[in-house]
Amino acid sequence: RCMTKVCELQDEEIIVKFYSDLVVCFLTMKFYEVANSILNRIEKNIDAYTVEEKINHEYLRINLLLEEKKYWEASARAENLLLTYPLIPGEETCFLYLNAEAKFFIGRKQEAKEIYLKIKKTSPNYRLVENRLLEIEINK
């Protein structure tokens, strides 16, 4: 609660300037409530942001949802983003991976596997793709 209050009292300009770093920091420390409150503050003015900033914001939001084990919502947001925004290949891979992770933890292993295989074609060493594929095969 203390960290939430500190963030609430911070000057809006500071929050806007450093929100991405702050959210990553609070996610790392598992202060999900604080990370969420910062993202909510930014969302109030999200229409004023560039497409790149909106994509970054959504990346942080989906990561928060995954950390909070809100896999269905994380998957839905990742799928929506993949359909809505023009992404460069690296960004697309990133959101495909987040969607695959959400599906993996939901238990939709076959859907996750298909996404992991798609990622593997373009980025064979991307994050935990190879490990997840092995895990899916072992636990058939």
C-alpha cells in the first residue's frame, strides 16, 4: 500500500516520463498492485500516445496479467493487439510469445504449440520456446 501511495503522490510528469521503467521495476519486485495503478494512470491519456507507445503499454499490461496469472485476459489482449496494430517482426514475435505463454498456462497446449512453432521458424532461440515445445511433447 505504501508504494501505491507513493506513486499516487508522484508528479504526473514524472510518472509519464518514467512509467515504463517503473512498471518493470515493480513487476520485478512483484508489486503488481503498484504496477497496475501506474498503467491505469497512463491509460487515462492513452489516446494521446503514439502507436509505438501504445504497443509498449500493452506489452507491459500483458506481462502484468501473466504475472497475476490472469491468463485468459492476457491471451485475449495479445490476440487483439496482433490483429489491431501494425507490428514489426520483433514486436510480432514478442506478442505471439506472450499469447503462447498464456495459452500454455491455461492448458491449451496444442494452440500454444502451434504458436511456439511459428516463433521457432523465425527465431529458433527465442526465450523459452524450445523448452516449452519439449515440455508439451513430454506431457502428451
